[in-house]
Amino acid sequence: MQALLNKGIINSQELYDMLDERDEGKVDFVLIDVRENTEYNMAHLKGVDMIKPSSTFTAWHEEVLADTKDKTVIFTCHTGSRSGEVQKIFKKNGHLATLNHVGGIASYRGPIER
């Protein structure tokens, strides 16, 4: 996981593998979808822990930042753009154990829930 944290990004295959490893108890992280509720309700990655729409970022970022300060957090969205912006802000606020899921759900070939 440290190699991924050094890069700051995770691709869809790596995320798929890490979700399997989390299910097996080998790794621990929080997966946060930053898309809007309507997008999430249409389809989302199996294994998402929280939905925190980027449009309401100011309402939730401080609480999530505090609650996850000792955890690895992976942000995902549709293509990786919004999740990348959220990740940048978290890093600027001292949360260095964050990853941006590049490609987002658009590139993900693992289980999708509807």
C-alpha cells in the first residue's frame, strides 16, 4: 500500500485487488464516493463505505478529515476528476494517506451495485 500512497493514485485494477484484500482482512481503508446522490443511486462500486457529494464538501470535509486522520482513504467518482480535487484538499490539510481512484467508475470492471 505504501507504494500506492507514494504515487497518490490507484487505478481500477489495483482498487479491485485491494477491495478483495480488505474483504480478506489483509488491508484496511475507507472508500468514499464523492459523486452526487443521483449518480451514486444509478450505480456505484461494491464496497463503497461513504457517499460524500463534492457539491456539499464544505458541510462534511472537517468531520471526515477528523474521523479518518489515522486511516487510508480512497476517493472515487465518475472519472477521477472530482475525487482528485477532494484528495488534494485533504492532503493540503495534512491527511497524507489518501488515494485518488483514477478513471473512476467509468473505468472500473469490478462489481457494480445498482
